[in-house]
Amino acid sequence: MRSSAQPTRKRLRRIRPGVAPGVRPQGANAAPQRLAGSKASSPGRNALNRVPAGSPVAYFYFSAETESMDPDHRIVSLIASATEIVAALDCGPMLVGRSHECDFPDFVEQLPVCSDPRIDIHASSLEIDCQVKAAVAEALSIYRVRSDQLQTLAPTLILTQTLCDVCAVSVRDVENALCEVIASRPKIVALDAMDLSGVWEDVRRVALAVGRPDLAESRIAGWQARLAEVQSACAGRKAPRVACLEWLEPLMAAGNWVPELVRIANGENLFGTAGKHSPWMSWDELTTAEPDVLVLMPCGFSIDRTRTELGSLTSQPAWSGLRAVRNANVFLVDGNQYFNRPGPRLVESAEILAEILHPGLFSTRHEGTGWQPM
């Protein structure tokens, strides 16, 4: 996921554990009420509920130890991956609103939009980077949540994320909107996956929130089985050395779950670490590493959009000398639809990488839509 001004991003503040779901302390100094039978020192993520002074917001995390919430929800999803998780859990009819980035499955595009970017998302990679850094320097949000739309939709559950303030609407954005006036007093489930295991936990978290925990385990088992099939098919073949670029100007490598996907597809990942934020990188680092394969997956960009940005790479003196370029092993993938979204379609992302890294071993069913050669 794309970074802001620093090479790594700070995580949003954690919410203190052990508060009973659905209970709002009375008064600014009221002591929180704990989940019945819970211990104050219990480790791990139990149901969490933080209510800032003057805010109508209740924040929840879920674990297997907590009870699920009322399944009859009116859900607003403010992150594309969460929207896809809701749909995968057969809860699409509960969705009443979406973010400006939610576009899959197709039916969600008919839902009211509840957020807007504050920057020009149609600008070049370099211009977007400059806008983001300027906003961060002034402690401004990249997104605006439409509080009037939320008031009209009266959601009971809002899905957002804590991973990255730049990539999608954050908890802070939602809090600012809900502090204005939201009569339905919705609960918030914040997703925070940084690797594949975190994605599965986010699926479980959403499933508990909508009352479908059993279905979550079935879905996760199916996705994991597909990943295992990819890994098994690639096993024993020579592993090409791979550089995945999540931003083109300036250069940024792909971190979080992408290194795991490269490993599953039997590639040797050269930059970025599983479970850690995507790092900035230099042209010197890229040329020194000499990857066999370059995979371009700019955050939020389609293949066509990435193609319009190729000049920021090809204009560099070092570009033509890269082994991957000389051997025509540069590929564009749809980062927006696949690799940048920590949800169900990371399975397809692994399949895309396998098709690219091991030509002839797999059918190329994703070629054209999921990936294209440069």
C-alpha cells in the first residue's frame, strides 16, 4: 500500500481492549464497562470499543471469543477490499453505501458514494506524490467522508481501515464525519491486514460483525486451497528474481502481502518485506539488484493508467540497461483490482504472478485483464 512522506507509515492508535460491545460510557469520565466474564489482563484482541469525548462513534474489533453483532445490518463500506469481503460472505444485500473506490462486484457501483478524494487522482505519479506529501505535512486528510450521505443512509455498521491514511478512507476520516451528526450511531469495524494471515483475520472480523462466522471459515479454506494449488504447481521450477513496483515516481517497492504472493508463485522477491509497509527505493538499488522480472503494480492504477505513466521509467538512463527490460520481462498488472486490495482477489493476484513467472505452466486466463506484457 502506498506510503506518505516517510519511508514507513505510523500505525493509527490502538483501541484499548475489554469494553463490552454496544455499551457507551455515560459522561466523559465514566469508566468503561467490560465484557461479562472477561479479564482486564486478557491478551489479544477481544471486542474493543473506544468512545472519544463528544463522539457518537463506537469502534469494534472482533475475535473468535466475541459474540457476533446483529446480522440485520445497513452497511457502508469505505474500503474496496471490505466491500469484496462482504460480497464474498453473501451479504451484498446489506450494503447501502460505498466509497468512491469500491467498484467490485459490479452491483456495488449502483450504491450511493460516501467519500471523495481531496487530491487530483488523475494527476501523474509524481504530482500525486507531491500532493500527498503536502497534505501530510499540513496534517490534512487525503479523503473526505460525506457525512450528509451517511446521515441519509443511516448505517448500523461502517467498514474502514487502519493500515494506510493514503490508500483509503481511514478511521480518523470516519470519526471526523460521524462527530458531526449521525443519528443512527453506527458501529465501526476497522480492518488492518498487513499480510495474508491478516487478510484472513479481517475476513473473520467482518463475518463476525455481520453474523456469518461459519461461512468465513469455508471461504478462507477455499482461498487457501487455491493458493496451495498454485504453490504446488510451481514447486521445483527455477525461481526468477522479481521486483514488484508499487509506485513509479518516486520508486516504491511492494510490501505487505505482495512478497508472500511472489513466494507462492515461486519467485524470489527482491524488495519489500512481508507484513511490513511498502518501502521507498532508489534507481541505484534497482539496477544493482538486476531483477529477472519487473512487475508494475502502482497503487490504485489500472493497467491502462499504468501504461500512461511508463515515461517516468523509460526516460531514466538506467532503464534500458536493466536485464528485465533487455529480455522483455516487464509486465503491467492491474494493481487497483488485484494486488492493492487485501481481500479475496489476492488469490487471483497469486495466479497472475504464476502466469507471468512461469509461462506455459498455467493457462493465461488472466492475461489481458489482469496482466499484460509491456
